[in-house]
Amino acid sequence: MGMISHTQHYFFSTTFMTSLKALFLLLAIALTAHAQAKPDPQESILLERLNQYVQEDISLEALQKRVQEQPDSAEAHYRLGVAYLGKKKFGDEKALEEFMQAIRLKPDYAEAYCALGLVYEGLGKSEEAIEAYKKSATLDPKGPLIFSRLKYLYRTSGRYEEAIEVAEKNSLLHPNNAFQFFSLGDLYLKVGRTEDAIVAYKKGISIKPPKDNLFPPIDIPMNNSGAQKLGELYIKLGRYADAIEPCKQAIQDDPKNIEAYRVLSDAYTKLGLTWEAVETAKQAVQVAPDDPKVYFELGVVYVMIGDKETAIGVHKTMLEIGQKPGGKRYVFYADWLLQKINQ
């Protein structure tokens, strides 16, 4: 189980592998099936893989029979609850009954409380979900997905200080998880703690994903979003020179991150570095020639540096591309660019 510590943001450890697999399946079903239970971006990626990785070939009838034969087995009720959750025929109510019975039989069943919280989320009962997650966290203080769900519920209900408390605790438990610090930085900004947000983003950027991950490498670099966020924050604060390095880092981590090119080009423009601004916008066009937004951003850069003639040339190019099959989006952005030119 040693390798699991590298991915513990996405799930918490259990004693038995069969129980761990059941929880994985539960999370994959619940977090992708319920609109109100939206996981973090990186969490979504792993949950999709977990769903493929941990499919169990156990029929609902077999699990029901097991409960009949072992009515005092908390594990049996828990596993049946997982099965019910994946069956539209029964839905969440049946799963709820089984998880609650599992908890009655085993009051310290951390996984069952986590499962209960997920079901409550699916039923739109946020307060009940919060209480279930808090109980699960008390029983298993290192359960990162529990903290992630608590943080989500607090954040979406505007309870930012409570969300920050949870996020800070989670970042201490998992100091090598970049995404925790990016999320914490976002929360700090919600309450106006700008400098704390900068520190959190920087910490996340400094962390690289582990090479010996339990699962195949993730295509989206974990530290990319935080670098871009930091660059955007510096732009908002008027610290244009400080925005350059984070944006370069974001592009280095993901050369196809078009938004990072836009922010970097904006920083150069604000600093009066005309050549750098134009070249950065041109690089974005080379990286994503089929994206009308990069042409739009290039045209905007020319407008911002006072070269409307070249901007009009970009506008003309966009209209020409827009005449081709599937080019309607180019026409839309071309019209938007023309508005910028005529301002």
C-alpha cells in the first residue's frame, strides 16, 4: 500500500483491498452521477480511471444474499449500499438505508460515513452531507476526499472561512499535493487575503506530480493551473513584471495552454514590451491554429499597441477562415475584434 500515499488526495486508505475497491467504485459512481456533487478537476480525471480500474464482478443478488446470511455484518450492508447506488432502479434511498445500517452495526465505520455524505449530496441535503463528512473525517483524519467534499460544500454555500479551515488542514496533511494549495489560494481570494493567496499558489507551483504514481500519468500537469492563476492575479494587482515568470511556467508545463499565452501577452503589453507581446500572441496562433480565440487575442494585442492596420489584417484573415465549413466561430470572434478596433 506504500504507493497509495502519492495519490492520497483522491481517496483515503482502508484496511482491506476489497473494501478499498468498493469505496473507489462508490466514489466513481456517486461523483460522476450527481450534478450537485461536482469533484475538483484533477479528482474527476482519477475517478474516471478508478471507475475502469475497480469494476467488481459481484451481482446485486449475491450481495443481497450475503446480507440475508450475515445481517450483522456492517461490511455486507456497506457493499450492498455501493451496489444500490449504481442501480437506477433503486436509487439513493436504498443505498442510504444500507449505509445507515452499516453505521449502526459499526459506529466507527469511516467509509460508510463518507458514502453517506455522498448520498446526501446526491439528494441535495447539504447540511446532512456536511455532518456525515465531518464524522468520517473525525474517524479517519487523513481522508483527503472527505476534506475535498467538505470544502466544496462550504464553498458553494458561501461559507468561505469554514472552507479555508478545511483546506488549510488538508494542505498540512498532504503537503506534496499541488492542487490543495491552488484550491486554498482560490479560497483566500474569496475573502480578500491576496498575499496569502500568492503564497499558496507559489507553494503549489513548486510541487511536481510524483513519478511513481499508482495510476498512469495524467495528461494535464497538476501545477499548470496554479501558475496561470498566479499570473492572472499579478495582472489584476498591477504587478505586471511579476506575472511573466508564472505564465512562462504555465506554458512550459502545458504548451497548449492558450490562456497562459494571453495573460503573458497582456503582461508584456502593460509593460510596453511590444515585440514580446506580439511574439507571444503569434506563438499562441502557431500552437492552436484552429482556435479563433488566438487570432482574436493577436488582433487585440495589435489594437492595444496602436497598430490598428495590422489588427484589421487579422480581422480579414478571420473572415476568410470563417467562410470555410465550420468557420462560424471565426466570424463571431472577427465581429468582436472589429468592435475592439472601432472603439
